[in-house]
Amino acid sequence: MTRGLTARQAQVLEFIQDFTHGNGYPPTVREVAANFGFRSPRAAHDHMKALEKKGYMRSRAGRPRALEILQSRRGIPLLGKIAAGKPILAVEDAEEVLGLEPNFFGQGRFFALRVRGDSMIEDHIAEGDLVILKAQADARSGEVAAVLLGDEVTLKRVVPGKKGVELKASNPAVKDILVSPSDDPPRVLGVMVGLVRKN
Amino acid sequence: MTRGLTARQAQVLEFIQDFTHGNGYPPTVREVAANFGFRSPRAAHDHMKALEKKGYMRSRAGRPRALEILQSRRGIPLLGKIAAGKPILAVEDAEEVLGLEPNFFGQGRFFALRVRGDSMIEDHIAEGDLVILKAQADARSGEVAAVLLGDEVTLKRVVPGKKGVELKASNPAVKDILVSPSDDPPRVLGVMVGLVRKN
DNA sequence: CCTCCGACTAGACCTGCGTATAGTAAAAGT
DNA sequence: ACTTTTACTATACGCAGGTCTAGTCGGAGG
């Protein structure tokens, strides 16, 4: 769960985020209460105060609907160095957050990596490009994915075969990597769903 | 100016957009009034009603701060067919609006075009990619630009020379175009500042 | 066992804010 | 010349909605 939130508080936060995104403005205390079936606005108000104390939102006292969600969890974090073994996809660790609207690349959790080198050049993925990846632990055959190999992240085309998983570059000058079943299996961090290039 | 809006209405709309973007929630009628120095909330309310009637925003009667900006004018319009000769960069003509935050690609007015064909493939601009262009009427030598030739828009590298302006593709299979000074000069619509690829 | 905390109900206070009524004044159509 | 539109001021009504006081109930911790 999100850091230090009770299940109920996380639900409330999520509702507020969805409502705000869907309507263009945040809900009132009573609208939150109604959504959860609370008979008293006090219940919703308490949760919202808790969320505020924990730094998830800010509000202006006495002003209806005047609440802002902080730590938006929206937008796509551009991750710099990914530490080995750790499942670090939190926005807090982002070098930068790309200001794309949620669902720009579909549904799910996304992150971005800056391409170093030209190993995927024949797929027209050039050095400096930002590759957008959907966070998931497995890739279908032939998909381009960010793979954790030892303590380095590389972008490769993943092709499982009889002799193990093959990690193919799309540059003839770069040789493919074969991870045999006896080795540590390659860990897929996410599959490529898009690309952003800023000149 | 934006379609059918008076100068004042456009100012009000812009303020509401900025306020909403900056605070995470829309302003009240009185906050709009205060921003413009109106002594009566009525003045702001009238403008907001006018904006609503013209389809720029929607609001829920009686509910404080419950207004949603439609036709956001934020984001980058993806233009489909660009009619010949007309300076059409308005959001209204957009096939789709890319949900990027303003200034994602810097300051200025931007639009997007979907790449057809692979004439720029060696610059790793592939078919189906969305090229982001900054709207301006001139390109420096060597820049990739959207150029209006006759009544078609093409993406080419612009290189002015003695014999006229050369429009170079980055695909050896596609021959360059030379626009000699006696011809109609090519009209630059914008220069490329980025690229977005959605798989 | 007792106390704390989370998650609520019930009811009420009071003010912020949308909205209405009634104007004024200048610019722009027609 | 007249109506219409734009752009406001002044004042007020009434209710939506933030917030308060005063509780209940169950589960976790010491």
C-alpha cells in the first residue's frame, strides 16, 4: 500500500484523484461521504484530514472543494539509475517526471528510461530518446523490454528459446546475449509502449 | 482570438485555466472577480456564463468551484489534413489533442503531425510517429521542418542554397526536391522539436 | 484489563459562494 | 436615433458545504 496509509485512506485518496481527473474539479467532503455511503460528512472529513497530515493533499480551510492532491502519482517518472534488485518505480526516486496526462500511453503503471548507446537503432530508438515502459515483470516473445542484468538495466528485444532467453539488440554491431536457464534469469522491469524524443 | 470570444472573456478563460492548473482546483466566482479587480461578483459571473454558453466550460449550478474547462487549449493539437494556404493551427481543427503539459517541449506554439512514409527514416523518424513541431514560418539551415508544397505538407530537412531551397529527405531512396527561386517559395509551417511514438 | 486508534453516526453552526434583482455607462451594430 | 451588447457596480438571498461537539463500536497494543 501507499506509504503509511490505511486501506480506507488509500481508497479515499484514490476516489479523490479519480473524481478530480474525471470532473476537472475536486469533490466536496459530502461527495466523498456519499461515494462511500457514509451517513455523516464527518467520516469523510476525518480521512481527508489524515491524508492532509500525511502530506498527500493540501486544502484551504473553510473553502469548498479547495483541495489539491500532492505527490500526484500521475505523470511518468524518468528513472535515472536503477539500483540492482530493488523494485524501484516510485515517483519519489524520479530524476524528473514527464508531464503527460495519465493514460496517455494506456492503462497501467509506467516509467521512462533514457536510452544510452545505439543498440536499438534499427528500431529507430536513438541515443537520448526517452523510452516509455509499462511496468510489468514479463514480456511476450519479441517485445522490447527493459531488463535487469546483474545490476545494469538494458533495453533489449526479449525472445525466449530452447537454450534460454535471448536478449537481442537491433544493431548488427552489437551481439545478442543468451541467458541460459542455469544462469540467474533476466528480470523484466517493463515493456516498451512508446517513445518520446526531445530535440 | 479564440473563436467568438471577446478580449475580456478570453482573459477570464485564461485566468481560470491558469488558476486551475496552478492550484489543482478551479477558482470561485469571487476569486475571478478579485483577480480582475471587479467590485461585484456579478461581473465575473456574467463572463463565466458567457464562456459556458459558448461551450468553453461547464459548471454545476449552485455548486461552488464546480467548473470544468472544456477545449482546454493546453496540449498539442494533432493536425490531420492541413488545407492549402490557410494558417490553420487552431485547436478546433485538431484531430486529437495530445495530453502533454504546456512547455513540455519548451515555450511557444506547437502542433503535431503524423508521419506518413519513411522518407526521414535515417533520422529515426518512422511511419506512424507523431512529430512535434514548433509553429514558426522560417527554418534555419539543416533543421527538419514541416513544409507546405502546393497543397501538401511534407517533413523535410531544409537547406537553402544558391540554386534555391533544397528539401532533403533522409532516405537515399527518396529524391530531394529543389525549389528554385522562380517557383513559389516553400512555406515553412514549423520546425521539429520532438517526437512521440505510441506503440 | 484498560487504553488508544481507526472508522464511523448524529446533529448543528455559520460562512463562503452561486445567483438574483436592479441599475449605470460606453461601444457597436442596424 | 435606436436598440443591443459588453462591461461593469451595489446589495442581498439562501443554501451548500467546511467544520465543530458529542458520541458508539470494534480491533490492536501494552
